[in-house]
Amino acid sequence: MRLVRDYMTSQIQTLHHETVVCDVEKAFLKSNISGAPLVDDSESVVGFVSKSDISRFDSTGDDPFYTRAYEIANPRVITVESSESIEVAAQRMLNEHVHHLVVMDGQTIAGMLSAFDFVRLVANASGDNPE
């Protein structure tokens, strides 16, 4: 069985939920990412911010130097356990209409699974050799 842990990105960037939007944008550009889990002081996941959230924010005209990430992020974080099958993860993404899942090992962030990871899976001829 193909497991989430075999296809996820394990080295991910989290952002503190109090980070201002302009710094979220800088982090996305610097790390070439399109989303990140938001964590609080105890490293608990409290939200997820994406490029889509930033695009919606940019259209409001609000100040990115004062607005905090938690104010524009989705507080409902969609997760999957690293031990789940890749098919379960794909179905969750479809059902929830999201492009990213935060991968958990119990209460600890283990990584992320994105739509791009599924593209990589399909592009791999055998589908059994994650890169």
C-alpha cells in the first residue's frame, strides 16, 4: 500500500500565526511555496495560509504591514496521518476542496502533501518510486 509518508514533503516551513502578511508573502517567495501551516507559541497548528488567501487579501486594500496571518488564514486545518494511504489523502483533498494537507504523526507535524505531489506520483511511470 502506498502511504502518505512516502510521498509527502517532510521539510516544510511553518509560520507563526502572528506573522504579518507582508512577511508571509516574503517567506512564500523565498522558499518557493504556496502555503504554510500556522503555529502558535506551543507549535500547535492553528491555521493554514495559502497564496489564495494572500490574493484575496490583496484585493481588500488592507495594510499587509499590520494584518496578521491568522486574520486571513483558514483556521480549519485539513490534516491526514502519515500512515494513511495516498488514496485516502487524495479523497480528503477532493472532498475538502483543498490543494494542501498537513501531514501529522499524532500531534506532531510530519510534513505536507500537495496537489503537486500527486502530479509527481502520476508522472512517475510505475508510481511506486517516490522521489
